[in-house]
Amino acid sequence: MREKVLDLLHKEIEAEHIPGAVLTVSYQGETVLEEVVGYKTIFPEKTPMNVDTVFDLASLTKVVATLPSMLKLIEEGEIRLDDPVAHFLPEFEKQGKEQITLRHLLTHTSGLPAHKQYYKENMSTEEILTSIYQQELEYKTDSQVVYSDLGLITLYKVIETVTSQQYSDFLEQQFFKPLEMHETGFNPSYDDERYAATEFDEKTNSYKLGIVHDDNTESMGGISGHAGLFSTLHDLQNYASMIENNGVYKGRRILSEATLELSRRNYTAFDKEHRGLGWILKSPTHSSCGDLFSDLSYGHTGFTGTSIWFDPTIDLNVILLTNRVHFGRHPHILRLRPRLHNIIRSYF
């Protein structure tokens, strides 16, 4: 397996589809493969990738931060999936959104558009939220899956409203500290050589290092429910271990088994894209976990080139971290991920 995996990754590096990568494969609770290849920066000069390189997780934020927060609030009796969003954020009910629930936001079935370029108007967090409150729906709620950053931005505000805490503080207290994820958070302040560089930023005339890649999140001060989290491979291994162990990490319960099971159900069987709460589920076609992962598999991806996938039928998880946007936004990663997962899954 190792030779085939490394061969694929090296070919992708040579083709300039990714600068480099860190990868871990865990099988039945044991790390069976951990590899570091390529470079964390190519421009302005090549610097080698390291196992402790800090990555911009992009949309993995949705399942490493926002999802566990929502599950914690469910099991503490603070919220229920069928609560209308407007119960917590009364302004949200404008433009026919009064029936949208927390479940709709978590499953990307709300009717909200996928994306808006708020950053082009230099909008602050509150201005972005106000715009979402005033946003008209683009399709009938609960009729199709449209992956929407707007929904996860809204959930970030719901979490702060319910907890009366800053989002980052709640995450640190409830998850990152007990999971020993000491290098995970928003707006990190490591030395520049720790970061995997992302895309060229015309504003600063340099490649982003430790500055969130997502433009809207940058406008929001680096903190949101849809993007903004930075982390390392080993921190994510701790998180994955908790998920695979039904909410327990080193003997300490972080989340209940019942809420984790709830998150993995298919809420969108009516659509070609299957969705749990937060999680992408293995879908009939075009799954980033490839062809061989079981139908019970679940995971998520990040635009910067990150992903995490679980196959619970054999207790397998794969974490792939790349900074593919260092080369721009070409979609080569869409073929890399499934081919990599096919190689790995074929050995188990």
C-alpha cells in the first residue's frame, strides 16, 4: 500500500497538482500509514513539508468545529434539530425563512444560495449576518441539496447566541483542550515556517501564511462556522480517534454515542448527494472517498485541499492534508482524492 500511495502522491506533485501532502491511515485504532511528501511552499522558494505543518482546514471547519458544537448543544438539551433558526435569530425569518430549521442548515437543504462574495464589499461579520437574514431563498426548503456556506455562517451565530460565549472559546473549552488539540484554532500565531502556504494574495502581494484562505472568513476576522480553522495532522488524528471511539477520547467522553449516530444518518435520500448532519455521506456517484469505501462511509473535504473520511464497517479513517490552492484553484484534487482512497481501501 505504502509504495502505491507514495507513487500517486509523487506523480501529483510532479504534475503540480499539489505542492505536497501529509497523510495518515488508521485501521482498527492503529496508525498503519503516516507519510509526509513534497513541499509546504513552492513560491517564492521551496520549503519541505513536515509532519507538524499547520494547514488551513477550510471547510473541514464545518465538521471539526461547527458539527461537534451543535451535537453538544443537542445532548445538553439546549437545542433540537427541528428548532426554527428564527427561534434563536429572530431577524432570520425574513423573506420566507421562518420555517427553516437547524436540521436544514446542517444538511444543506435550507434553500439558501451556495455562496455570496461578501468580501468584495468589505462586509464585517454582523453585516454578513444581516445580509443572510435578508437573503431570499433560491429553491424550496428541503427539496434538494445545495452546499451552502451561508447556512454554516448562520450556525456559528446560533452557537454563540445559545452558549453566550465566543465561538472560539466554546470550542477550546469543550473540544480542543480535552482532545489535546493544542495546535488547532482560528487566527493562529505560529512562525511563518510552520504553515502550508495557500493562494497568492494581491492585497499583500504575497502567498497566504497563517491567514485564512477563504475570503469571506477573512472579512469576518478569521472566525466562522464554515471555514477559518487551522490544525495539524496529529491534532486531527485525536479528533478522528474520538469520532471512531463513539465520542470517547483517552477514557473521557466528549460526545455521546447517540448524537454521533444521529449525525451519520442520511437525511437527503431524495437527492443524488447524500448528507448527514454536517457530514458528506458516501453517495451513489462522484464520492471523494472513491469507489471502494462502504455505503456507510462519511467524511468531508476542504477547498484548500484537505479531507477526512471514515469507513465504520472496518474502522478505517484517512486524513489527507494538502495545500493544493498554492497552485491556484484547478480542480485536480477532485480526481486525486477518490483514487487515493481506492488504493487504500483495496488493502482492507
